[in-house]
Amino acid sequence: MGLLRMQKTPQGVPPQVGLARFTLSEAFVETAADAAALGFALARLPRRQRPLLWVQDRLSRKETGYPYIAGIGTQRPVIMVNLSRATDVLWAMEEGLRCRSLGGVIGEIWGDPAVLDFTATKRLALRAEAAGVSCWLIRRAAHPNLSAARDRWRIGALPSAPHPHDPQAPGAPRWAVELFRSRHAKPGAWVATYDRAADRVDLVAATGDGTLDAGDGTAGRRATG
């Protein structure tokens, strides 16, 4: 799968949602091994050939494994940094954000370590904005405590869309995407679908009452923004 990207803003979605921002964004996953948040973060990075700094703590690496760079399909260099403690991840991210030559910074932190407080996130946000570098913090097994992140998301996998030619085969990948707090856009919930032919992520508004149909007879998650 090629690098995901947003090429247009679908009808009914605030224009700000489709823009890559040079600031700190947080993405919370519902299951530890869910890679949807990482795919969404990669989709929103600016389309540059500059290197990407990717930092994991020990528990994230143990529970989810190493990213399969070849499978991501990105053409940009990826600098992988594997650390043990959340405090080291935050330090590496902050140091990376001092470098204006990077195309983006992604950090994965497990749980709710005390070091990951409002001050730490404020430092990341200010560094990202000063350097003009997008920064994503992927939160696993975590709670949305106080944070200075400008955009905060909940992202989870959904059953794939129906295949247009074979009902027994999986169709286009889909994710439940909820922007529950933002300084730039109105919160809301969408279904994100990857268009392989166009190499693009499209956002479609969820149903009116905020319930996302999982497509398998079970109720999806409900927007709370």
C-alpha cells in the first residue's frame, strides 16, 4: 500500500480536517495492536521527501512490534529509535523537533506515564510549531488526560467495505475516526476509507446520531465530542 494522503476534502467535512498541521496531534487507539492510527497519521503528514523520525517505547514495541517500513510504502527515509522509557521518547521527540530538516515526528507511548503531562505536551506543540514540523503522538492503552495537543483523535479499525466484484473478498479498508477535541476544527465523527486507485484517504460523515455502523450487525462507537 502506498503512502496515504489527503488530496481533497469530502462534502460535509470541515476543510481543516484534511489539512496537515505543523503542530502536535494525539491519536488514541481502542485496541493496542490497531495500526489504524498510524496509517491516519502518515496520511496527514506533508508530502515531503524529508526523513521521518519514528520513536517507540518498550511496551509499545513489545505489544505491537516494529513498523514494517516496506509495507508502509513511503519513499522517504525513516529513522527508527527504540527506547525503554516514556521520558526518553519525549526527549527524543523534542530533540527531533529542533531539526527543521525532518518531514515529521511520530512517537508511540504506552499507558499514562506521569511524565506525559500538560507541560510535556505543551513543549512538543511549541517545538513543532516553531520548527514547522508535524508531530503525532500515538497513545496506546491510554486515557485522554489533560494535554496541549491541538487536535485529539480516537481512531479504530472497522470491517472493510464490500468488495465491488466478490462478496467473499475484503474491500477497501475502513476506520472509525473521531476528532473529539480541536483548536482548529469542529469535533465530529467520520468513516475513513482508503482509495487504492487514487492512493487517497476519504472521510465520510457518520450517521446522524453519531453511531458508526460496523457493517457486521454490531453497533460501532458513538461520538462524544
